[in-house]
Amino acid sequence: MIVKQIMKQNVVALNSNDTIQLALNTMKVNKIRHIPILSDTAKLVGIITERDVKDASPSIFQLELKEDFLNKPINTVMTKNVVTGHPLDFVEEVAAVLMEHKIGCLPILQNDKLVGMLTETDLLHTFVKLTGGDQPASHIEIKVPNKAGMLAEVSSIFRHRNVNISSVLVYPDADPNFKILVFRVQTINVTMIINDLKGEGYEILWPNFPESLE
């Protein structure tokens, strides 16, 4: 999946000479926490967030300074060294960029033009959809040897039972000789599938049925 498929394209942006008060009002009205800042030539020159304003604002005990602060231009508090992405970037790579830089959003540029915005909330919603977490399904975790072809072998057992797979995740086990396969499948009764998997020698991590229910 690429960024273009999940980014917000109708981006609310402001000019670097607009006031901090306007930025706060814009965030409130649009229910957003990040605003990209453009120059007079529509070039991205910064980004302002709720955190930027909070960190730069005077103490609540300095009320006489509060009004002056809010009337200052955005360019006095905005973040100027902006990390950006491209519409054709892969979503998982962009997620790693957000984690690496500890930021909550990424302006998306194409040919130096702002074309979208991607936030950590967008990524979370995408993760839920990719894992099938927004659809009714049963969850099965299986520990398998870390070698080629294991996903196909395990999937054939689901096919034999005519069970549709909603999503599959693969992640490493603590032991590098093994990996964990996480399936979400469109069935409520997984007992027969679990028995089939155990019959083939696979270790089931979830669901962990008591022996008496097998």
C-alpha cells in the first residue's frame, strides 16, 4: 500500500505570515493538530502543531504577554526543518519515518507542491483495516519453523476446511529459528482447524484451548 491511497488530500494550510491565533482557531474549527505552512509562492516552509504553540506560549500568569504572543506570525513558532513524504512512498516505510523522528504527521509533496497530509491516526486506521480488526473474525496464532514455504503450508489447511482468511501477519519469535503466523479467519468455530493444525505438528499459541475441549 502506498501513501497516496490513505493520505488526506484536502489539506488545510496557512501562510507563514498568518497569526498564531488564526492557527489555533483553524485547528479548533477543523479538529486537527497539525497545519502545514506555505510561503507566498505556495512552497512548504514549515509546520505548526499544538505542541509548538504550547511550548512557545507565555505562562498563564503572564496574561499581559498572551495577546501579543497570539498576534505574532506563525513563522516565529513553527517547525522549519520539515520531514516530508511522497505519494508513492510505501506506508510501512512512512510509519518507520514517523517513529524515527518522533513526529505525528508528514506533509506529502510531489514536484515540491503540497498534495496531501498523513498523520499517525491515518496510519492507525490503515493498520486496523489491513489486519481485519474492523471486521468480525477469529484470531489464530501459530508458531512455525522460520523457513520458506511455511505460510503456504499452513494456509492449505484453512483451504481444506473452506475457511476464508481475512488477513495474515508474520512476525519473528524470540527464537530466530521460528516465526509467528497470525491469521484472522472468517469463522466462529475454529476447533476443527485447531485440531487439524495440531495434527500436522504445529504449535498453537492462540487460542489455547484446554485439552478437555479438543
